[in-house]
Amino acid sequence: MDSQSKIDKTSDDKNKDKRQGHHVMIFGASSGIALEFARPFAAKKAHFTLVARDEDKLKDISADLYTRGARDVSIVAYSLDSLEGSYEATRAIIKQTDAPDTALIAQGILGDNEELLHSPKKMEQMLQINVMSPVGIMMALEESMVVRGKGTIAVFSSVAGDRGRASNFAYGSSKALITAFTSGMRARLTKSGVNVLTIKPGMVATAMTDHLPRSPLMANPKAVANDIIKAITKHEAVVYTPSFWRFIMFIISHLPEGIFRRLKF
Ligand SMILES: NC(=O)c1ccc[n+]([C@@H]2O[C@H](COP(=O)([O-])OP(=O)(O)OC[C@H]3O[C@@H](n4cnc5c(N)ncnc54)[C@H](OP(=O)(O)O)[C@@H]3O)[C@@H](O)[C@H]2O)c1
């Protein structure tokens, strides 16, 4: 971990007994969907390790989770924006807090496709956050979780990763890598007892989509979080959320190329 990183050791060292029970580790913990994901675990007295770049947001989320029953919350302020950095940070965090039972990797940037295509800097930043950092975290999680032979690594891909569309293929292709990487890691770990869940939401009403017009297709983050929790409980491989996206994306994925490339979406 570099000097930016900071573990709230007070709770970690003084209250070892509080770190019993289910351990939920969330990367990009300030995400709107991640917060709704964490709350039901708090009600079941889980303990948490929350990682995100903004310490103030993490403190607010920590307070929220304690109010709802969390046994213990450790926060780590770390900017999830490189592969090696995220890998090393995750290893250091696990060394201090122990491996999670459930890990959620939630950081992500949508970006504007046109803007990304004309700014190598912005394109690189989006790929660092959406691809490089999650891959580094998964590499480190795999090492520690396989040894214990249980748990779930749940990672946000997107329906946008199912087929590159003209309007958002930069973001979509970053998520396509996550879909392929999680699929392969799930197969690799199939006998280990660790499940890897690929999460494919459609549009969800969070900070990420604040600038977009509201649409009947836009889901509530709480409903999406509940779908993810159900999928984890059932050891599913891939969850489309809301579930109708599986059908929509099946159609889109199977449209003949000649028709698909004429569509303006
Ligand atoms: N919302 C949707 O419609 C939708 C659809 C499909 C998939 N997803 C995926 O679902 C996941 C969660 O998204 P959400 O909707 O909950 O979004 P969100 O509320 O905007 O949260 C995004 C997360 O990414 C972090 N992040 C953003 N830019 C960052 C940067 N430059 N450096 C480090 N961290 C950064 C945010 O940290 P800060 O709080 O500090 O900004 C936050 O933790 C993402 O992977 C997203 O791609 C979302």
C-alpha cells in the first residue's frame, strides 16, 4: 500500500472479537449499489472492510452500517486506479484484516463515449478503474480465498459488456474484459470452494447515471443489490439485474451484424 492508504487500525486492533462472523470486503464501497448491498449484511451483524478513495464518504457509510447492526467496520482510503497498486493494497489489507467471506468489487466510471475516444488520458483512466484495478484485486483475492476454500468474489460487469454498441463501446469493452476474466476465474476456481459471480446490471439510478434522463428501464439500487445477494446465496455464476436484461441482451447479442451496425444506440 502506498502512502495514500490508511487503515483505521483503532477498530481493527482493539476489537479482535468484533471481527468474528461474516466478513464482507467491498472495493469502491462508496458506490450507490454497494451501499445497498452492505446494509442487509450489517443487519445480520457482519463485519466489514470498506475500500474507496474518499475517506469522508467511507466514514459516513461506516456510521450508517453501525446504525444498522454491523459488528465492526474498518475503512481503507485508497484510490483504486492501477493494477499493481490495487493488487499490493489488497494483499496488505487482507494481511491486516484477514480474507473476506464475501468480496464485492464495485468501482467504475461510465464516461462519455465521444469524450473518451478523443482523450487518451480519460480513456486510460477509465480502463485503469474499470479493468486494471479490479483485475489486480481479483488476483490478490484469489490467493487468499483459495487457501480457505470458501467464499464469493462478486464483480461488477455490465450488460454493456455483452456487445459493443456504437454509443458506449469504450465502457462496454472494459466490462467485456471483466465478464471474460470472471468467467475464466470462476472455471479455474470451480473445485476450490470459491465462487466468482459476474454481475450484469442494466441502467441503475446512482451517481453514475445522475446526468442521464430517467427511464422506466432504470432500476433502483436496492433492488439490484437484493438480486446480487440472492445470486451469491445460490452460488450463481452470472446475474442479470433486473432479470429482464438477460432476455434483452440475448436478442441484442444475436442480431445479425448487418442489422446491428445500422442501429443508433
Ligand atoms: N449505475 C449503472 O447504471 C450501472 C450499470 C451497469 C454496471 N454498473 C457498474 O456497477 C458498479 C457500481 O456502480 P454504481 O452505479 O454504484 O456507481 P457509483 O455510485 O457512481 O459508484 C462508483 C464507484 O466507483 C468509484 N470511482 C469513480 N471514479 C473513481 C476514480 N476516478 N478513482 C477511484 N474510484 C472511483 C466511486 O468512488 P467515489 O464515490 O469516490 O466517486 C464509487 O465508489 C460499477 O462498476 C459500474 O460500472 C453500473
